[in-house]
Amino acid sequence: MEIKYAARMANLRASEIREILKVTENPNIISFAGGLPAPELFPVKEIKEINRLVLEESGSKALQYSTTEGYKPLRELIAKRMNNRLLTSFDVDNILITHGSQQALDLSGKVFLDKNDVVLCESPTYLAAINSFKAYECTFAEVETDNEGMVMENLEKMLQTIPRIKFIYVIPDFQNPTGRTWSLEKRKALAKLAAKYKIIVIEDNPYGELRFEGETLPSIKSFDKEGYVLCTGTFSKIFCPGFRIAWIAGDKEIIHKYVLVKQGADLQCNTLAQMEISKYLELYNINEHINKIIDVYKRRRDLTIHIMEEKFPKTVSFTHPKGGLFIWVELPANIDAREVLAQSIQRKVAFVPGGAFFPNGGKENTLRINFSNMPEERIVEGLTILGEILYESIK
């Protein structure tokens, strides 16, 4: 067939993580690949009850069209939780409900990016964000990043010298893929630079509530006096990803632009799902549920680090995240993680090679390990196998 696709399609590739996850559908695969929550922690019994209540009390409303902005009681609850946790000052009109935070990223590209515009991001950064923004034919400039976030001197130099920067994309809490967390000082500094250079910041925060140790830090948005910072959140990691309910929050004028482009995409998110989450927040203590998740994930993180310290070669380094879902691994410079993955898949172990998280390429000697999804015995088995493969590769 001769089909004339849009020019942008030439730049799009299948998500490397999604392709690997197809392999991990085999139940015999021990997967450290996807950022999947532990399914045994989903509150199925409670969801069954709230589904009954919502349909009995408001069935005709729950099954009808609703507003693009989202179910108002849910947006009110989201604003309240963000204000309490992250020291923001949102009300209901600052919040737009989205199909997962992934849609919030896609809408960000649609709102802000023209062809050949520039996105500044951490190095490395979230692969699915790269794919979302790339659809709008932008380019990426990777900002030097250390264990506490972007190097601010490097960032400011780029803001001064690179034309057509449209926004800065960051994940300050338990970053995907590295698991690192930004310091308080760098959060303040980024908000200050955003105001100075009049640059939008997208503060992506899917993992912030999954903190295993230390104090919750204020959001970058909390230091934003001019309205340049937008922030996302999601119920996927603290409740259930299958609902696909998340949000983006920010200045009301900017959020209105997001509403306009969302109306061209899907009109609205699932009414029933929004009402069920709102009812759950009304009837149950979600913080108690999150604490149960934290207990399990902390135990799995500790076990993962222990096995990696015991079974991996000493020339392999890795992060020690204080929360979230991921550990970032660096191999010796001459080792290609994609070749390691090929051997691992043969032995029924999967992970994500790190090169895909660098929008401009390079760093093929890195990989990402997820510790939230596999039960403890499979963590031990899978990492032991991976350690054996790494010893064979590095010798």
C-alpha cells in the first residue's frame, strides 16, 4: 500500500518498555522491567463496595457524560491533598483530570510545543515523556544531573544560550529511572529560574507519596510565585493503575488551555472511575492504604539492594532510592546493557536497558531495575541470575 502518513510519524518508535513488557506477559519471566504496582495490594474488596454504592446512589450520573475538567468533588479532594502534602495553594479550578499522567504529558506537548522547539530535561529522564514530547517534533537538551537534581549552573547557562526552549521537564521525587530525589535547595532554585527566564516547568510527581524514609519535601510548585510551574499527580501508583485517573494542576489560565486541547482528544475521563475514587477517598483512609504499599515496597527495596550488593560484581554501581519504584544501575563503560538483556531474557529475567532514557542517546552501560512488582522469592532468584550474567559479561 502507498499511505501518506504525517511527517511526525517518522520520528515515532514503539516504547522500549512496552515492547519488553510483551515478553514479560509470560508468567515464567521474572520481570524487573515495568513500573508496575504490586497487584496483591489493590483494594479489590473496597472497590467492589464503592462500585455498588456509586451505582446505587448515582448510577445514572456515573454512567453519563460529564465535564472535561473532571468530577468536581474529586478535584476538590485532590487540591486539598496536594495543599496539605506539598504546600501548594490550589482550588478546584486549578485541577484537570487526565487519563493517567501520561495524557497530561501529551497535552503538555500539544499546548506548548511547535516543531523544533526545545525541551530541557534531566539526564536521564522518563522514557514515556520523551516519546510524548517527541510526537510534537521537538528536540531535547539534557541538563547535567547529580544525586540532588539538575546542576543549576548548567541549567542557567542553557537557559541563557539555547533558543526556543519551551519548558523544563523534571521528576523531583524518586525519579524515573534513577530513583533520585531533588534537594530542597534545588527545588527553590528551579522555581526562581523559571520566573527569571519566564519558562514553564512540568513537575511530574507519580511516586512522591511512596516515601520509605525521610521527610516529605515541598513541591517545586510551592515556591512558584509567578505561575510558571505545572505539576502532575496520579492514582496509578497509590491506588490502581487500571482506573487511568490522574491530573495536572497549575495556573487557571494555563489549565484552561489544557481543557481546550483535551476536548479535542477525548472530551472527558471516565465518569464512573472518577466517582468511585472520590467515594473511596470519602469512605476510606487512603493514607493507611498507602502505608501498606510503602511497607511492602520498602521491604522489597531493601531486599533488592541486599541481593545486588551480594550477587553483583563490585564494578557495578547502583542508586539507593528513599522511595518510589526504581533502582538505577551503572555497569562498566564497555558493557552494553542491551546485550546483557538478550542473555537475561534467555534465562527468563527482564529489565529495561538504560540507553532509552537518554533522549539524545548514549550511556548504553546502564539499566533500570523495578522492585515493586515481583514477590520476594522471585526478586532473589531473578537478581541472582542477573548477577551471574553480569559476572560472565564483565570478566
